[in-house]
Amino acid sequence: MRRGVVEGVTVLIAGVVAFPLYWMVLTALKPADEVISANPRPWTLTPTFDSFVRALTVQSFGRYLVNSLVVALAVVLLSLLISFLAATALTRFRFRSRTTLLVMLLVVQMVPVEALTIPLFFVMQSVRDVAPAFGLNHLGSLVLVHLAFSLPFAIWMLRGFVAAVPVELEEAATLDGASRVRFLWQVLFPLVAPGLVATSVLSFIHAWNDFLFAKTFIISAAENQTLPLALQVFVKPDQNDWGAIMAGSTLMTVPVLVFFVVVQRRLVAGLAGAVKS
């Protein structure tokens, strides 16, 4: 009976979480008159793909999609590489100010993103004079900002996975003639792969769904705008095109779902390992 109650509560919570996604897809499939109806229904008898057609025919939609993929994948790859090396260094080595650095990683995560947006804008404005590819109106600025916010969490999370690998394993590899670099990539890296997958999913979602930074740093370069900014086309002063907005949001959800399905098994193991450690 206890297990049945727990499963029932779990299904109820999952239904509450999934309902907004269901309503988003439903709105995207509804005709225009049903979308703006004063008495909305949780179903539609005449589904249509007109909203998806309007969303896909937005000018430069493909370019926006590519830009979002470039930013998200760059953030994922760089955060995995840097966080893995940093977590290994913080776990395996003892050096001066190590504890201070760990505390700073926690402090950074406590600062609201909105509070740092304006200071980051001036930083990127200064970076533009030194490295134009990473300044305002360039995708490099989005990569740097998302990397700065994803690294502290990724490093802190991977510390538990690296610490769970016995030191004796490294000693045994050294006795067998393996160098530190070889142990790092051929032994340690596969063992912490579940943690890397978990952090990669979170980094991908954060970079893919970002609107605030994209709106702040991509000011006038329309060719460098990302997919969330494309939804602004349907926000109009007189009447918002909610069907197209929901269709565009549904299309934006697809890559995240595909990425999640691909790494699902390792993601579950990674989250379980993070809780355990």
C-alpha cells in the first residue's frame, strides 16, 4: 500500500509538470479561433499545422537554429573539458587557496543571473576591443557567458565523481606504466562519464533556452540571433500570435528531447551518483 501511494503521488507530480508541455503542443495544433477563445478546451477536434508553418517560415529561421546549436554545443564541449580537468585538480591535488576556490564556486552560484547582466554587458563591450569574436553582437559572447555560469556547478558536481574513484586505481595504473595523462583519459574519464553526461544536459538546456543574454548581447547583428529571439516576431502590439509562439516553442523543445533520449541511461546514473556522493 505504501508503494502504491508513493507511485500515485509520483504520477500526480509528473502530470502537473507535464501539463504545461501538453498545453503548449495543444495550442500549437489548435486553429486560430480556438487559441483566442474565451472558453479554452483541453482538446481540439480540428488539429492543424498552420502554426508550425508560420513558425518555420520566419525569415532566417534556419540561421537562428544553427546559431543556437553552435552556442549550446560549444558550451557543452568546453564546460565538459574544463570542468573535468578542474574537478580532477581540485580533488587529486593539494595546493594553496584550494578551499577558498571551492567556496568561491559556491558563492558564484548564489548570485542571481539578472544582477550580473549589466556588468557582463560592459565586460563584453570591453572584450570587443581586444577579441572582437567574443564581444557584443557575436556568438562568442554568449559562449563565454554561459560557460562562466555553467562551470561552477559542473566542477562542484564532478568533484564527487572524481573523489569516488579510488586512489589505489591510479597507483595501480602507475605501476603498470601508465602516465598521469593516460590515466586521466583512459581510466578516470570513462569512470566519471555519467557525471559528465548529467552536467552536459544541464549546460545544454541552459544555453539552448537562453533569452536574457541573447537579447542583451546580440543587439544589432540579426544574423547572430538565436532561436528564442525568433519568437519575438510573433509578439505584436495589437494581437500576439500565440499559436505560432507555441509552435516555435514546441520546435525548440525537440532538440532537447532528442539529446535527453540519447543520454538518458547515463543521465540517470549520473544524477544518482551525484546524490550518493
